[in-house]
Amino acid sequence: LGEVFPRLVKATKLADMSKLDSLNADLEKLSQKSSKTEDIDVSPEVARLIVGLGRSGVAVGGVTVNSASHRSELVLSFFLGSSVALFLAIGVLLALPEKSPKTFSEAYFLTPIPVFRVVFSFLLILWCMGAVARTCDKWDINHMFILNVDPRCRVNPNFFFARASALTTSWILIFGMYVVDYKWRVLPTVWSHAGYNKRASLHFVFYPVLLLLLTIVGMVSPSTICRNRYKVATLASVKRTALAPLYPVDFADNMVGDVLTSIAKPMQDVPAAVCYLLSHHPQEEALVEQFLQYGDTCSATTHGLVLPLIAGLPFFFRALQCIRRYRDTRESRHLWNLGKYLCSLLVVVVSRLNDVQALVLVSTVATVYAFVWDVFLDWGLGLREFWGSYEDAPLQETKAEESPKLPPSKTSHPTRHFPKRVYWMCSLIDLFSRSTWVFTLMPTSVVTGNIVWRVVFVSVMSSIEIVRRSMWAVLRMEYEQISNASGFRALLWVPSKLNNAAAAGTANGSGSGAAANGAAVERKSSK
């Protein structure tokens, strides 16, 4: 606007961000006051005591924190500690010698693992969503505003943690019961004569079925916090991602597309889980031999057609989004981004050709390409973030040549929300995770032939990629907030979060996003 209508901008003071910053400060003050204390000329804490509202928090280490938040932190910490202990207990159970070793079969024992792994991946995604939201709240990253979430949505980190906690407890108990039952034959066998051996039994399938039903109920059950319209909105975003050429791409759809690429391997477990549930129970010898060969009980058609499609479609959708973004903006960087996803698609194709040298070459190129794009383009990191100083960044005076009547403006590098050590650590983790990520696009038989190691390998690689994507999402949203890097917003300014975490972060100097984000109002993308 300053270049096209300089007089209008000068007359209306559209470039003056002080009013927005002042409004943001007023909203922060009002959010910390009750309507009953609006006219009382004392501090909010004293006013609450006067009108009988009680203290707003409890003292922890000399700092007053919200009591409800403090209780949720204690419950979450207790649950995480208990879960770690229970996981270790399951590890001990797996290591103990089994009853009747002659009839014990590792392959038969592992056949329901795809179902357990699908549910585990879903639980890990819930935990990571809660961690992302908690991190954004703590460091004053307004992810709800950036993702264009309905302002009435009250979904917070505690909602994700509560659902994840309940379902993780179910997963641990049911998987632990399955381990104990199969290894030590607690319950009597059913129809073992029709199965692999005398230890085979029909009732073993009920453990993964029960877990799957509990997960589905926990996912679709109504909630006063996460209402059905928000779930439908998420599905609509997935639909727009799959039909990218037909819909313009916003930042939320962009994020959904990237997340889909990271859960390609967990999604490949869905056909494997369906094949197991629909197969003969108890498992027959032919099914067990098939599991030994492929890692599941699916047919050759599923391995030759369905699994490669599931591995490649998320990258194809994301490539279509890049094409649509280039059509809408005519910016060449979207073509370079398209090249990144084409390299990932090439990994999927080459992995099916059994050419090790070509696979190593393509995987190396895809890994380096993706890592460089993550650090320098998606996160906007450079020498200043790794070696320089945020506070001492020199100001650069710029003048608009096309609009000489506008006064010179001072622009500086956007203020980052995290310390340098965080960017160093995240970059190293991303490099390591990207190095392992390409294995999730390959058949597990390419890596190892041992069935136990294949199961462990797939589980670990899938989990690493989900955690890496969560870390990536935080820094991606941070960079989008402070710089409007992809040009999805008309204004660079983003309001600060109106919650206690953001207020505390601002007081400590870690949440300086509002002042930094009000530096400019220029649209970075053309419409």
C-alpha cells in the first residue's frame, strides 16, 4: 500500500503500528482483571482478596503460579514418571524367559504388533501436540492466531495431555496383559488345533481389538472443549491438502501437508493392522511365515501397490501444494520446495528397485536437501541466530524509492523467541532425525532380515520422525510469526497470547513477540 498509495497511507497512518501495540497492551491488562475488580484502584491480587475471590495462584519457588495449572503440572509429572516405570516393567517382562520355550514363537507373538503400533503412534501424536501447544504458550508464540483457529476454541495443552494420558494407560495395561498371557499362558487356549501350534489361541486377537476400540471411542467421544466442528475443520484441512490444486493453500493446510509426510510410515501400519484383524484366528502357519517375510500378514498386492502409494501420496500432495503456491504467488522458492518433495518421492520409487547404490545416492540428496530447507528456509536460521547477538543487531535504514513522500523507516532483524543454544540443539537433532527419516520410506527388508529387529526398527524410526516434526512445527510457527516468511498474512503484527504463560514470558524478556512483530505491515506475498 505504501508503494501504490503513498498519500493514502500517510494520511490514514496505516503504517503506524503503535495503536495495535497499545491495544495489545490494554488487552493483556484487562485479561488479568476480574469484572468485579474493574473499578478498584489496587493491584489485581489485592483486589481479588478484597472481593473474596481468593488468591490467583500458589507460591512455588518464590513465584506465584496459577493453582489449576500447578495441579495439572503435578498430575502430568506423576503420570509421566509412572508411565516410564511401567514401560520399563514391560521391558523386563519381555526379557524374562517364557513358559514352554518349544511352543513359543517370536513371529506369532509379534503378529498383532501393527495394531499396537498404530495406536502407539496416535498416542505419541497426541503427546506431541500437547507439547507443541505448551511450548508455544510458554514462549509467546500465538499458534492459534497463526493457524487461523476459531477464537472460540478452548482446546489447550491439558486437553491433549489428558486424552493421551488415559489412552496411554490403556495401551500399557492391555499390551502388558498380552505379553504376560502369551509368554506364560495365563488363560486357556481356544481352538489351538486350528492354529500355528499348541500355544496359538483365538483369544489373543481380543487384546488389540479392545485397545483399538478404546482408542476410537476416546478419539470420537464428544467433548465440551474439543467440539465436533473443530474435528470436522481438521478433516476439511486434510481434504484441501489432498485436493491442493483446487484450493488455495493457507498456513494451516501447509502445516497439515508437512505433518502428513511425517506420518507416512505409521499410516503404512494401517493396512497391516487391517490384514491382521481380518485374517484367520488363531494365526495359521502360512500367515506366520508371511509375517516373517514381510513384517505383516498382507498380500503381495498390498505390498506392491497399497504400501508404496501410502508412502508416496503425502509427498505428492505436498508437491501439488507447492505448484498451487507458485501459481498464486509466482515466487520461485515454491519451485525449489517442489524439488525437495520430488526427491522424497524418488526415494520411495528407487527403494522398490533393489538398487542399493542408487538408493544411497538418492537418500543422501533428499536428506541434505530437506535439512538445509528446514534450517535456513522453514526456520529462518542464519549466522546471527547461531553466532550473533539478538540485542546488538544493527538497524538498517531503508527508503522506499517508489514513494519518496513516505518518511524513512527503520527495520531490524526480527527478534527470536528462543536462545541460541535451542537453535543449535534443534538443528543437530533435525540432522540426525533426517538421516534416519529416509529409512521410513523404504521396505524394512532392505535394512535387516531379522523379524524382531525389523519391528523395533520401524517403531523407533516412526517415533523419531513424529518427535522431529513436532520440534520442527514450533520453530516453523515461531519464524512465521516474527517474519511472515511465507506471506500468508496481510499484517506482520501478531497479538501476544492473553494467558499467564505469555504474561510471565513477557515479564522475563522471553516473550518480546508483540514489540518485534509490530515492526512492519507489508505484505510479503502478492495476491
